[in-house]
Amino acid sequence: MNFYVMTLFPEMIDAVMRESIIGRAVQNGLLSVKTYNIRDYAFNKHSRVDDYPYGGGAGMLMQAEPVWQTYEAICRDAGCDALPVIYLTPKGRTFSQDHAAKIARLDHVVLLCGHYEGIDERVLEEIVTDEISIGDYVLTGGEIPAMAVIDAVARLIPGVLHNDESAETESFSNGLLEYPQYTRPEVWHDRSVPEVLLSGHHANVEHWRHMEALKATAVRRPDLIDPETLTSQELEAVSDILKR
Ligand code: ADE
């Protein structure tokens, strides 16, 4: 999987992508993250890539040409005529686990990080295939959202997570939030680990975890639960919570 990131702050991305699980995946050749500094494709001697918006208004806009030139350079490096481009913007569709899974099936993807007050619409029309927001809040640029997307996608690529870091059991993989987890000691600050987890009875442990995941989801994210799909036992466990 090859990520190409168009940004004014490549060092920000490069530094984070060297660390931890993503850094290991890059080292192992499972993933590549190449950054392209849009400023390197500025066409004036001061390397400016922003200008005032036609029609007036606050802030500066990124010009179309440097963004276009950066995209062309990426296509040349990738040996492709065209590439999918995701623009990180609060105007985009909200990023989700399903979205991450779809991106993980691509061989190449370009992430375009905005700055200033936006980017000239004409280059967006020419190259952008999808727009993603990571939530209903506004950040100073698209770099942190781009890293969030890379991280969420990378951990779905086979081999990126080791067995003890499984992508299957945690929040969202089954449409529910994760059940609570405990490690040693058995009692901490007078709080005991739930008895069932010490029982060694695998089926009971699985059942308890499923019901706890369901309850956690009902409390925190009731929008993720469709009561029509629940068994009568599941419905009984969460109906009071859902009514609140
Ligand atoms: N750029 C600024 N804020 C953003 C957000 N919430 N999601 C994606 N890109 C952004």
C-alpha cells in the first residue's frame, strides 16, 4: 500500500510515520508513506503557494497550480496516469471504519492536506476523488487528519499488526464498542477483576464480553445499535439503557 501525502509540512508527517507500529510496517515494506512539499512546486521566486480569494473575505487560499504540479509529480513517481486523491477537509464525509477498510483495498492513494482557508476549487474538481473529515471540528490543517487516516488504514493491512495486536476484537470491528479489559493484579484499589474472567470457562468469558460490549455501546453510542437485530436476551440487557 502506497500513501502519497501532499502537504506544506512534510516533516510533521515524516516524524510520526517513523514511530511505533506504522514505523515498523514501513521498515518491513508493508506500507510506504511518501511526502511531497507543495511549496517545492510553487511557480514564483518567493515559493508562495497562497493568494487572496476572489470576491474578498478573510484568509488566504492555496493556489491551484502548485497543487496540480505536486499531483503530476506523484503520478510520474507512481508510474500512473491518474491516482485516487482524498482531500482532508471539515466539509468531507465523516471518516469511519468502513471507509478505512475500503481505502485499505487500494494500491495507491494520495492524501491532500489543506491549509489557509482552503484550496482553489478548480484543482479540487480536477483531481479530488473523495473528501474526508475526521470529525465535526476544525483543525489548523489536514496533516493530523491525514495521519489519522493512514493509521486507521495501515492497521487493516495484513501483517501490519502482529497476532497480539489483533485488528479483529476491538471497537467497531463487530459494530460494537470494545468490552472492558483487565490485567494483573487481581485486586487493585479494592476493585476486583470480574469473577467470570478468572473462571477459565471460555464460552462464559466470550458471552460476558459480548454482553459488556453491547452495554457499553448502548450507553455511549446508542446510534450504533439496531434493536430489531437483537436477541431477546440482548434486548433485555440494554432496553433500560436505550430508553434513557
Ligand atoms: N482540516 C481541518 N479540520 C479538519 C477535519 N476536521 N477533518 C479533516 N480535515 C480537516
